[in-house]
Amino acid sequence: MSGMTVHILTTEGPVAIQRITEEDNAVQSVICLDGLTQILPISPHYEAFVRRPAGVIERMTGHGAYRMDVSARIDEGRSWQLAAFLAHAARQQGGGQDVTVFATGEVDRDLAVRRVEHVEQKLQALTRHLAEFGVAPERAVIMVPEGSGTVPEQIAGIPVCAVADIGAALALAELAPLASAPAKDPREEKIDAPRRRNVPFTLLIGAALIAAALFWVSGDFARWSALMQQGRLLELEQDLARAETDGFGQLRAGAYLKWLGLSASDAPAPALQGALYTAADAAQCTEPSAQVKRPLHPVYKDADSICRVEVRAIGDAATVHIGRLAYWPTGLGNADRPSRVMRGSQETSGRTWVLAFDEKPQPGAALRLVVISGAVDINGPQPWYQDLLSAPLSGPAFDAAKARLQRFGFTVTALDWRRE
Amino acid sequence: MPADDPVRELALAALDADAQARRLLEPGAASRIAFSVLYRYAVDPGFELGRADARKLAADPAAQADLDRLLRDNAFAYMPRQAAAASGSVERRETDVAILTLTPSKADPGQIYLGVELLDSGAIPPRQLFARTDGGPWLRVVLPAFSGTRAQLLLAADSDIATALADPKTEVCLR
């Protein structure tokens, strides 16, 4: 940052925010010590403070992952949030004015500044720091949450200001207000209101409503698109389900899914090629030369022992193929769970599953391969696999799980095999 | 089993005593790293291998094999070296229980994020990551506390562990 310098007030003295840098959205936001690889333990709180839906920084900047370097350790609490917010706002506004800010306070999702503990000790530590190092008081400000008790009017000539919300804090730091931040001074509204009565009132209201609706819809669209791009499908599904609980949310979610359907065609299904490696008996499975390679047909009727199975999913390079191969020694869905579930190895031309059977398939044993093809890899929990890997292909449970993925443009391809 | 389980401590002491007795009966035999030391190294993130023990381990294939077994047995996840056809650096490794990702830092090109994501939110998270390239010595990194199903570390991009994790010839154990 050039321009504004922001310090977090702590009981050990002020801690400077040295740098804020955008990181890849795939990583979690971190607070690091002085440019080192040391991630501070409060980083999960910073991640929550940054990333939507709860985080306020992504709401302001549109980006969901940052690294913030600080000059000394901060081990606990959330009182760093006010200073962090101001540092992000200054960065967003090109660095801000040449102002030094010392701040403590928690910021809630409505951008109100909440009270924090130990304000008195933090100000005492700041007093000691300023006595030693000094700061030009005319371009500095100390911010504490409103209602912090008795605080001095100034320390070393620097005014101590109580703030109730981010709007007030931005104004004190000489930063521009946020589009959605509370008005910084209610008196301005009182002064401006009568003048604007001359403009056609309904036109203004209409424009404001359209602007608000666009802002409101685009915010959700951006979040859902980001989740989709990151392959966080379950989170996206849950987020849409939450939105669909009210009428307007249902409209937004429906519009997003329609847009998704229009902007991306369904992924092409891969070609599946499989082979069984068999031997006269199980003991010969350890000898590669004794094994016979056979094409994988849906039903195996021979008496030979089955040593291993290989299946490849081959598709176009633009599509991501992921999937699971499940082994059911006693028949599809006849146990609580498959005895083996494999993810397969990723290769440039597709994905390959190789399963060497420890427990050789006996009559009735079954395999189910499910391949999900789409534009992105899917990350995070994937509960749909439970039905995709165990339910009959023509049954309602399989269809329902398949429909969950098709809704987002993914194609589901399944292959069944069993030993008669 | 608790970390200070007395039966286990007794068993480890017995193994050490047995190895010591055998060495006494073989004059001139090289001093070996105690099994209890290997065990603690494998299971206790707070335990550091001393220089002398590290040297003994590096010079003793049998001790390395013991450590290999200790790491693989009851590992939270084992990720074998990647297929021979794999080339370039590895950015992602996955098993049925965990996904490892390497993401270069935009803030500092000399640093790289190692992400560990567990696929079962109810699983007891691993505390250590071991990596070994091409049969070489195991490298260890202690994992930070998980936040939900995720933990993240920042590594120097040229550190031994980051270099190993980016190498397709590296096998990885989470414990």
C-alpha cells in the first residue's frame, strides 16, 4: 500500500498491516507474519471475514482470497477486523490518502463496528509506542468502537474517535464511502432531501429499484458463478436451495440455472473401454504371464478366476471426466457400502480405473462405474455418489442423483458389470 | 490408544532392549536407531529426530523399511507415486479420503500453498504429512489444525518438501 498506513491495535502495541495481495481463489485467505511462510492461527477467521457468503471483503472487492502480511503476531480475537477492512478499502481505492490509522473493532456483516475487549490496554500500549516512535498527529487518527467506555480525546496529539459503522470509519480515514455503506453523516441526507423533490419522484424510485435489483441479482450470480467455476457443486446446490425458499430467490435461482443452461452445452459423454484379466485359478493371478485379457462385457459367465479389471473413460480434451468405480462382492447395493471405491487415475486422454481384486469376484459380484463429465472438476463432498454407485440404473434413486448433476450441465455415464 | 499408553511404552522398551541385547552379542555391529525412536517420529508431531538418529536412519536400509511400514500401517491416506507416464509437476493428488493441492502464491512467487482437504467431514484429521521421492528418505511436515475439512500451509517453493510434493515420483502418507 502506498498512501494510507493501517495499524491494528493490540495489547502488545500496534501491529502494522504491511501488505494485502490477491491470491488464487482456490486457496483460503491467510494472515502471514512479515512476508514469511508463517500463517497465523487466526487465518480461518480472516478467511470467513473475506469470503462470501458471510465475508464482507469479497462483497466489497469481488475477489474471495487474499494474503495479508502483518508486522507482528496476532493470536486471537476479531478486533483486527476494522483495521483490515480499512486496509482493504484503501487498497481498493488505489492506496488512499496519506493518513495513518490505528484501529480496533469487530465488523459485522451489516458493516456495523462492534465493541471489543481491552480497549484501554490497547490505547495504553499505543501511548508507549507513540512515545518511542512518534507519528505526525495532524495526518493520523485512532479509531475505537462506539461505546468503548471512557477513552481519552487524544493520544500524542492524535484524535481518538469512536465509530459506530464502516461509513464513519471510511470518512475518518479519508476514504470514499462504499456504494452500499450506511450514510456517513445523517445531516447530509436532511440537507439533500428537499432539493431532490424537484426531480420526478417516481422516475427516481424506479431507477433506484432497477439499480438495486441489478446489484442484488448480479451479486448472487457472481457468487454462484464462482462456486461453479471452482467446482464447489454441493455448496452451489445448497446456496440455490436456500435462495429458492422465497419467491424472489426462486426467480434469481431459476434465472441463474437458465443462464447456465444457455451459456454451456451439456458435456459430451466419454467412451468407456474395459478389460478383464483372468486366470485359471486365483493362485495364478500373481503371474502376469498366466493371465488372459478379455473385453469387458456386462455379464461374465466363464469359470476362470478374475484377477483385475481395467476401465478407461476416453473423451475430448475440453471436458473433465471424474468418477468412481465401486466393487460389490455380494451384488450391487447388497451391503451397506461397496468393499472398494476407486477414483481412477487422471491422464491426458481421460481417466483409468484399475482394480486388482484382493477378494476375487464370485458369482453375484458386481461392479458399477459412474463417470461425471463436465467443464470443471468437482470439489468437496459429493453425496450423489451414494445412489449413483448403488441404485439400479433404471430406478428413481439413480435418476434423481443423475438429475442433480444434469441440472448444472454435467453428464452422467454409468457402466454395470456382474459375474453370473 | 492414548499417546502415553503404558502397554505400548512397555512393548517399545522391550523391542529396544531386544535390539540392544542382540548388538551386545554381535561385537562390531553398527549402532542402530532404536525402534521406539522411529515409532515416535512416525506418530508424534512434536517429536524431532536428532542428528545422530537421522544419520543412523539414513545409513540403515532395515530401519528405513521399518519406518516405511510404520508410516503406511494405519495411515490416514497413502498416495503412491504417480503413473510412469505422468510428467511435469504435480498440482493435485487425491484418494478416497483426502485431496492435496499445490497452488503457487501470487503474493510471493517464492512461496506455494499446500492445501489438504478431507472428504469425510467426520474424520479425525491427520497431523503429519510424510513424502518420499524415488525411495529416498522420508520428509515430514506437521500439519496445522484443520478448519472444518481443510488445512493449509505456506511453503517455500524451493523447500525440500515442496519440491518433493510437486514431483510425480513422490509417494505421500498422511498420518
